[in-house]
Amino acid sequence: MTEILANEGFEPVRNIAIDEDRSALRFGRVENIKKMVRKFTYTKVRKERTNDQ
């Protein structure tokens, strides 16, 4: 699923707890992500932005 969304320009931005047993992964458009702090990325655009910082 992450690869499909990455191809459309989305990156995972947050893991959200739903309850004790379940969680959800929140995605955002790369151009709307203000701060890049992770060492790994899924999209080429985000890789370029992460290396610049």
C-alpha cells in the first residue's frame, strides 16, 4: 500500500493509535510536509528534500 501511495506523491507522516490493538498510518502529500526529519523516505522528491537539510 505504501508503494502505491508513494507513486502518487504521498509519504507516511504519522502512526496513529486507534485502540490497544490497532493503529493507522497517516499519509500526506510530499509538498505539504514542512519538516523532513526521517532518514528513510519513499518518494524521490522527499529524498531530495531530506538530503538538502
